[in-house]
Amino acid sequence: MLEIHDLKAAYGQVQVLHGISLNVPQGQVVTLIGSNGAGKTTTMRAVSGMLRPSGGRIVLRGRDITGLPAHRIAKIGLAHSPEGRRVFPTQSVRDNLMLGAFTRLTLGGKRPRGDLQGDLGRALDLFPRLRERQNQLAGTLSGGEQQMLAMARALMLNPEVLLLDEPSMGLAPILVEEVFHIIGRLKAQGITMLLVEQFAAAALGVADYGYVLENGRIAVHGPAAQLRSDPKVQAAYLGGAASH
Amino acid sequence: MDILMQLLMSGIALGMIYAVIAFGYQSTFATSGTLNFGQGEALMLGAMVGLSLNGDVLGGPYMNYWLMIPLVLLFGALQGMLVEFVGVRPAIKSKSEFGWIMSTIALGIIFRNVAENIWGRDDLPFPSPLPTAPIHILGANVLPMELMVVVGALLMMLLVEVFNRRSIYGKAVVATASDRDAAGLMGINTSLVIMFSYALSSMSAAFAGVLIAPITLTGASMGAVLGLKAFAVAIIGGLTSGLGVIVGGVLLGIAETTTGFYLSTGYKDVPGLVLLLLVLAIKPSGLFGKTTIKKV
């Protein structure tokens, strides 16, 4: 579904990704874990077109999307819930969700409209808090609610692949649990996901496959269960994650 | 009392023109963080094209005032797109922080020169589409055209506001204004949105041009001072507030007419600029501008 080959990316002169390859098969949840500054968010940004890669190749649904602008990648069916939520603060929760479905609503949108109202209903069922706050401005939501909105907004694209970047960042422990519970439900629905997380243990708990990123390179990868029991991964990430 | 009323009414009409141009500044600033410093020239071109269609300068008149307006709006939109494509897009792409300032000023000067060559340097009269006999409102004499300026200006801003709030395309414009990268992730072509905002900006200026032309003189140099004062209005009202430009515009308009009468017409530009300096010193985001607070 999503294949990344030898991806390189840089911010100005500083190279962040030194050629990483990973594969997200259809219907699976793949997680990318690693310490701060390893290049997790950069990988996500390069895949969704927020950042132009300096090398390598990204293939989505058999189409080469390397270097395409973000809006064209979205039209091919990739949704990205970015780091820091990035909801539209001056617009209502409902408008934010409708903007998530922009590619399905407009003439040049290229995504089938499908059952828009049904999807809106399902997104609000998944995040009941948003249903109560539909008419509230997104900027007035709490951090946790904004995270829910960012995820719901990404789902409104009806994506082929969903990128979730740090969905638990800055949330209270009880909300972190809720977010992972929701990711589990999305997985059960068969949604293909690439998940970046600080909470490596929880991410490996929900994922099928995992990649460990160190200084812009893939250090280890394997089925999630195998990584969970890998002593080196445990020492570096799983123990460390619990102390945060 | 009647005189004061008269000055207020004239000030409001003038102020609404400033507001429409300032509204154009806001439109591009919101989506791209850039401004078209050739707004005054966009106004002038709108008025000149309107005069050519509606007056007898280039073999016309070809049509009446009301039919001319949609054509002038279309012309304004295209002119704005040209400015964006030639002057602003390259600067945004190369991440040049100030390149657009020079390029939009340069394009403005080019437009003025072209206009001088087509229409000459002299001011021309613009035929009034409405009766020129003043009507009496609250003891003041108001030209029907001045009323039309106020109504037209408010109507235009209202329509844009409705578009932004109700249609998905308008919502995309607002989304681009608040977070361009995130808007791109939604599948919104943000470069197109920026071009659209330039089209809207020049379109409002061109509209202001044909609104004001019948009550002033029309000529290649008519836009320069208006564009500058409208910029002051955008700063006074706040570059992010729709209500701000209306209040700022009317404040400046009234300040000018009253100073012109009670002090001297020679000083009529001073109070507005003093107001501008005061706002910049005391509340730099403008009277109605919001200091953005980001939630992390």
C-alpha cells in the first residue's frame, strides 16, 4: 500500500534521514519508534508532502508520489494527522471535519464522495466528545479534544493510508489510553496505518510490525511481538518510555 | 450641526472606499502573509477600464454602468492573478522574505505607466450612473452615488464573509489562512488559494475604483494616495479584522473631512497618519487585531 525506499530528507544543510526504507502493507498497522530527533516526524512529513524529500522514492497505491505537493498526495488517499494537531482554530469542529473531507466535496477533489454523512456520524461516534462540541471553535477545545479532532478530521478523507504522528503527545494518561483504544478500533475496521509514537510499548502493542529509527536510519525492524521481546529494544525504548 | 453632519456623511463614504481597498490588503495577507502594494493601481485600472466601457474615452460608451461592473470585477480578478503569478509566487517559492514588496511596487509602477500611455496623464470625468442632485439625510446633503459607495462596499464584504463561512471553498480559504501546511494535508491546493486571494484583493480594489470614480476624477495617478491611505486603514483596523477595516476606514474618512473643514484642507492627511502612528505605538496589531495565541 505504502512503500518507502531509501528515503532521504534534510532541513537546509542538516540531513535528517539517511536513507530509510519501510513498507506498510494494506490493512496493517506499522509503527515507527525511536527517540526524540531520530527523524520520525520528518519521515511522516516527507511521506505526506509537507517536506520535499532530498532522495529516495515513495510509492502509494502503486503510484510514485515522491516530491508531489501535499494536496495531490491527499487526493490519492493519504491522510496525515500531524504532530501538534494543527486543527484550524478559528473554525468550528464541524467545519474542521468537513475540511478533512475536502477532497470528497469539491470538483477537482478526485476522491469519491461516498457516504459523507455516514462517515461524519461514525467519526463522531468514535469521538463522542466532539459530537457535543460540534459548533464550538476548534481553538477553544482542550489539548486532548484537539487531538481527537485531528484524528477524526484525517478519517474524514476516508483514507487508504492513515498517518498518525504522536497522537498521545501531551495528553493525560487516561486520554493516552483512550487514544490507543481508538487506534485499536480503527485497526479492527481494516484501516491501514503508519503510527509514530513516543510510547513505544503501547505502539508495539497495537501494531503488526515495527521499525526502530536511530539517527535517521532504521536500526531494527520486525514483527511487533518480536520487537517487544527484543532485549535491546526493551532496554533502549520500552523501559525508557515507561519513565516518561 | 448640519455642517458636522455633512462632514460625517462625506467622511463615511470616503471611509468605506478605504475599507474596501484595505479589505483587499487583508485578503492576501491572511492567506500568504504578503500584500499587494499595487492595490492603488489596481483601483485605478478598474476605474480606467470601467471608464473605457462606460464613458466616451476609447470610442465608447459600449455599455451602461451596471453592465460594466461585472466586467470590471472580472478584469480586476485577472489582474490580481497576474500580480500573484509574476510578482508574488516566485518570491514565496524562493522563501524570499521581502522580494514581494519590491515586485508588487514595481508592478504597480508599470501599471501606472501603461495607464498613462493608454489614457493620458490628465484626469477625466466619469459619468455618474445615478442622479447628481443631492438628497437630504439628517440635515446633510448626500449624493446618491455616495450612498451607493456605502451600500456597495458593505454588500461586497458581506458576500465574501458568507462565502467564507458557508461554502467549502470559502472554508478552505480560511483554513489556508490559519495553517497553510495543514490545509495542504486536507487536499487543498494552497497556491491556488493564494492566487484566488490576490484575485479577490484586486477585484475589491477595482470595484472601489468604479464606485469612487463618479464622485472624483479618474486618472492614472488616482490610485497612489488611496492605496497608501487604505494601507494605513488596514494597519489601524488590524490586518486580521474585517470589522477593523470598516471602523478604521470610517475613522480616517471622518478625520480627513473634519480636518479639511475646521483646520485647513492642507492638513487633511495629517490626522489619519497621526492615528496610524499612535496605533503602531500603542497597539501594533491594530484596533481590532488579535494577538495570536497558539495552544501547544
